[in-house]
Amino acid sequence: MGRAARRILGIVVTALVLGWAGASAHAQRLRTIPPAPSSDDTSRTEAWQGLPQVEPESPAPAAQPRTDAEAAGLRTTRPAAPAAARTLGAQRDAERAQSRRAPWTATPARPAPLAPDAGVAPPPPDSAAARRPTSQPAPMASRRTGRMPRRPAEPAASQTGRLVGLRTFTTTAPSARAPSQLAPGRDDGRALDRGLRGVAVPVQPRRPVDVPIVTERSQQPAGRVLPNANPLGRNTIIDPRTGEVISYDRRPQQEADPFAPAGLRVGTFIVTPTVDATLGYDSNPRRLPSGGQGSLFTQSYGELQARSDWSRHELTARIRGTYSAYFSDPGVNRPDLNAVATGRIDVSRDTRIETEARHNLTATSPGSSNLPSSPDGLRNLPLIRQFGASARLVQDIGRLQVSLRGTFDRYTHDDAVTNAGAVIPQAERDYNAYGGRLRVSYEATPGLRPFVEAGIEQRHFDRLVSSGGTLQGSTATTYRIGSTFELTRLITGEISAGYLIRDNREPTFGDIRVPVFDAALTWTPTALTTVRLTARSIIDESFTTGASGLQRRDVAVELEHSFRRWLIGTARLAYGQDIYQGTTRVDQRMVASVNLVYRASRNMQIRGEVRREALFSNQAGQSYSANVVLLGLRLQR
């Protein structure tokens, strides 16, 4: 064989040897690579992580043989894993990847079991099948860096977990406390320090005795509403069983009237002073049928009101006075003073006592039929004084309310003086009035409370026999049925109708039996417009010869509109009828007025009024008419 043939044979043998060695190495490499996981395993391992693994995990040890010798049992020493990093940089990258995956792949440690004296059984051991699916979004790697977000670190070895009640608190040593650890609050920590079981009860103010229980913001308090009995504020929700405050309405309350007087605080009272100076003109000061002579006049008005600011009970006092001085006719100058003090005593939640003390000082009107002489024949107008008191007991029995009211009033009259200086005694007109009234009402709905009422009043004169030789005094009985209501806050007030019987001591007068109708309604069609209706029926004393009593019926309608918050206009129309029982005289009274108020500020107002007064009588020489113009400045605080 030649040299060329030997070289070719050597090359072929070398190629065969190298090919067999390469196939053996390739087979050995295939045996060392673990099989690819199935779709089920991949979904089970990576479904909750949201992203596939950054690097393949290292296969578990002794999962399968890695070499032929190991498969045949001839070799027991395992070589190093082929996937191990060969450089320090690769090892560091692998360690960092493993540390980033550790918080998400590690199973959170279960809390320690309950202490034997905790009073609550430990929960059953958690299993993989009993784990709840979380609603938290799966963690995602950052698009910029490709790193997974950090997971909160597990509690350190110095931390101890305690189960208190149904909540688990982790107490961390001060040196190892992390900002992300769950720690008990201040109140819970105090409870744990005292050794109490359960969560600390939140500190809440004690509910006052008379705070109405409100369960919904839209529901009105049941029963009576105490103006100053709820220091927690309006729209406060209170638990009806325990009386604890559930939530507060922290919204600032809108002021109803920004121009209302703010008042001055004196101790526990809020005092509101008011001063008014008015200049006016009256076309008929003495209310003469012929008209008389007009006169300018000034009207000085002052008022002082004090109201308590207490959580329970209430006391209100008000005194107001007016003095009218005429320039051309001083004989019709007259004062007008009214003082009243009211109080409420809250005996219990369902019982209260309301009291009132009053005093009035006024002059007989120039157009009144009770003047002892003609209006132009008197030097001055005689004064009438009244002082009295009343007390009312109110008892709530569920939705039923029973009230009993008693009154006492004393009326005195000053002597009249004629232009010639003669004195006309008026002492025979002095009398005392005693009265009582019983009312029973039932709250059908929160805005409707129908009632029935019965009242009695007796009048005892100081002189049983008048100068005309007739007996003085009477007993009046009144029966009424009506209702107080509040219809969606558009119409509020009270309306009643009934029958009045008056028994006079003088047998020649006979009894007076008339129907009566009373109303006090307020209608608010818009936020800027208010309509008020008032009606009243009474039997008053009449000192007219032959009259056993004066039956008065008054109806008034008032329209108030706010053109601006600082500009308010008012129009009023009033009608009255006076029937002199025992005679044929009937008088009709009418008053029409227009009033405009300009509120310059909370403390100053400018007021103007134009008024028309007229009386029409079927008896000659009694009718009159008058026009009055007023312009004043009011200061209040």
C-alpha cells in the first residue's frame, strides 16, 4: 500500500474515532439536562406570580441520574451541576435573582397559636386547598429595570405575635421595628398594657339625658325637640340602643340669616340689645271722624333680650319699650312697655314645665270705644296695666302628649283727665282673670299632631256692681279641635276651630255663644318668599253702655319677599270685625301697610313704612281714617 493510501486510511479512522466520541458526549449532555416541566406544573408554579421566572430554578438533588455510570449504579459521587455559574459575576447575578424571588416564592409563616388563657380557640391549620384567592393584583416587574417589587420583610426573630380577641397584633422590639410593621394603635396598646382582652373601646362622650335619638340623617327626632339640649351638633347619628355617637356631621352649618344680631355673651347667656329711632307723620293722631290735624312725631324704641345657652333647661327674658311723642298734639303721647320672661324646666325626658311671667303697660287707643269720653275731650290717654303669670305641665306618653296650663292676669286702669281738668275714675274696670286649659294631642306622623282642647276662664271685678247698676263678671268656656303640622317644611303652624260659651253674671245680658276660629300658618313657596296667615277670635270686655261683651275677629295676611339678602319688602293686609253683643253696633277695621328694610350691615338697618288705617262703623260719629308714614334707623348687636 502506498503512502497516499495510508494517509487516507489514517484520516478516515481518525474521523470515525472523533465522530464516536462526539456522539457519546452529546448523549451524556442530554442525560444531564432535566426534562422540561409540563404545562400543569408551570401554571401551578407561576400562575400566582404574574410573570414567568427570571432564571430557571436549580433542579432538586437526586431528581434523576446525570451520567451513564450513575444510571448503572457504578458511580455514587455526583459531579458539580453543569448549570452552576463559572464566574464570580455570574454567581452574584444568580444570588441577586434568587433574593428578588425569595419574598414572592416563600410561604408566609403562620402566627403562633393562642395562649391557653386567651379565651379564643386557635384557628385550624392552614392548608393549600383552604387558602383564599387574593384580590390583590399580581406583582409585576418594572418595565425600566426588569426587577420585581420588594415584598415586606418577614417579622424578625425578636418579634412575638399575640392574638387578642379576633385581631392579631405583632409586637416588635424598638431596635428592630420597621415602618411597614403592623402595630396596635394607641388605644389598643393601652388596653394590652392593662391586660384587657379584646380591642379597646373607643372613647366617646356620654350622651346627655335629653339628646333626641337620631338613627338617620333624614329622620327627624321623635317627640319634642329641645333647642339647647344637643351639644353634639345637628345631624349627629346616635346608636339608639347604647346612646353612643356613631358619626358626626363635621360640615360647617350654613347660617340661616347672615344679618341677624350676633349678640353678646354674658356668662351663660346671650344678650341682644336693639335701639330704634323713628321719625313719622300721622294725618289723624286722635282718630277723629272729621280727620283732625296731622302732626309729626318721633318714636323711640328699645329692646333687650337675653337667652340662656344651657345643655338642659332654658330661660329667656325680653323687655321692649316704645314711646311716641307728637309735636303738634302732646295729648296723644303714649308709652308702650312689654316685659316677659319664659322658662323651661326639663324634669325628665318626657316631662317638662314651662313658665311665663309678663307685664304690659299701654295706653288706650284714641279710636277705642272704651274711652270714657270723646278722644278730643281728654287731656291725655288713660293707661292700662297688666301683669300676670302662667305655668304649663307637658307630659309625653309615647306619641300621646298631655298638657295642662294655668294662667292668672291682673288688669288695672288709670283715671282719665278731661281738658277742663275733671277726673273720670276708672277703678271700677279693674279685674282679675283666672284660666285653665287642657290639651291632648297625638303625633300621627312626624309632621302632623291633631289635638283636642278645653279651656275655662273667669273674670272677677273689684267692684261687683258697675256705676250703671249692672253686675260685672263672667265665666267663659271654650272647646277646640285642631292640629299642628309641618308639611315638607313648606307649610307650618297651627289651625283650630271650636265653640265659645260665655255666661255673664248680669241676667239681662244673657249668654254669648259664638264659633271661634284660630290659625297661625307660615307658607314658604320659595327660599325668598314667605306668606303668613293669622286668625284670632276672642270675647273681650266692653264698657259700652248696654253691651255684654265685645266679640273680636281678626284676620291678617302678610307677604314677605327678599329682593336681595340685604333688601326685604313686606306687604300686610289686616281685617277685623267688632260685634257689640247686646247692641246693634258693628265696627269693621282695616289696616294696609307696605314696609321696606335695608340691611346695611349686621348691626345697622334702615326701615321705612307706609300705613293706612280705617274704621267703618254702623253707628254715626265713630268712623275714621288715618295715613301714617315712618322712617327709622335701627342699631342692633
